[in-house]
Amino acid sequence: MAMTPVQASAATLAVCRLAPVIPVLVIDDAARAADLAAALVAGGLPALEVTLRTPAALPAIRAMAAVPGGMVGAGTLLTPDDVKRAVDAGARFGVAPGATDRLLSACEEAGLPLLPGAATVTEAMVLMERGYTTMKFFPAEASGGAAALKAIGAPIPQITFCPTGGVSLKNAPEYLSLPNVVCVGGSWVAPAGMVASGDWAGITRLAAEAAALGR
């Protein structure tokens, strides 16, 4: 069902409010996807971003979509074809490093809530003019970090951000303390080594630690 930009942005904000951290996942083995999702959800992180950077990404989204309590999304959406494939695989939200009219229109027509990327005030204003008020600040650390995002928030306080790119357990609290940040995105909660070894209990512990950042 199609969504207006305002509806889509409101739905995206609801996803971002589920937990203080959205795991950003690069998955090489779809066979481990369901266990990984279950471990993260058990730790208190229900919104999961699977980046479309590997051949295993779409099968992983399909597997994760069946995990109770989870909400799986597709990251690194670049084209309308990416949007179609993500929706067909079961993605319930999308994330993009930036934004183009074609990508935004494809998500709106597909009814896929999108977290579009913006790194400057102008990019944020263009998205706001279209109706988006929930955005991804990317690449966060390379774009000036929490200090830059705080400054951006001064003239456009009506925009809410999810910073990603260089965000870690160490600097996440600084971002989360900002009034214009609803959550952060990060990969530290699912280290490649733990995923490869099937250390699901360890990943649940990391997820719980991340989930506690919002308390």
C-alpha cells in the first residue's frame, strides 16, 4: 500500500523508537541469519538493518522476517530495483546512504518506510520539503560527529536523526544525548567473529548492553 512522504517518515520514526540502537548487519552466510536475529531481539534490539552488500543479504532478510519480535529492514538501498527486491524478501523498512527522487518515489509507491541519508543542512532541508522529518545522518563521524549534528539541529529542530557511520559503544551515548537523535545505527553489536563462531549468547549480551543505552 502506497504511503505519502509524511506517512512514511512517521512510520520510520516508529521503527527508530523501538530501541536506542539499530544493528547494521553485513551478512555473508544466510544460514546464520535467523539465529543472529533471534540473539539480537533477545537482547532488546528488534529493528535490524541488513545491508544489501552481499549475495546473502536477501536470503538473510527472508530468514529474519520470520523471527518473532523482530522487524527486519534493508540497508544500502540505492535504486528502485533494490526497493522491489527488499520488499519481496520481506523487508519492513529501508535505509539509504543518501536520497534521490527515484528512490524516494519507489519507496513511497511500495509502502516501504525509508530512513533516507543526509549529511548537510541543505540535504536535510530538501528532504524536509518533500515531507521527511526522520533521517539518517551519514557518515556521522566523518561528517563532524555529534558536535556537527548538534549544530545542524539548532536551525532545523523539527528533524530527527539516526546517526550511523563510525558510531560505537564508546561514542553512542554522546549522540543519544542530543535532542534531535532518536537512535543510532552500528555494527559493533554483531562482530563478524561472534557471528562466524555462532556465539549467540555473546551477541545477546552485546545487544542488551546497547539496549541499555536508552535508559
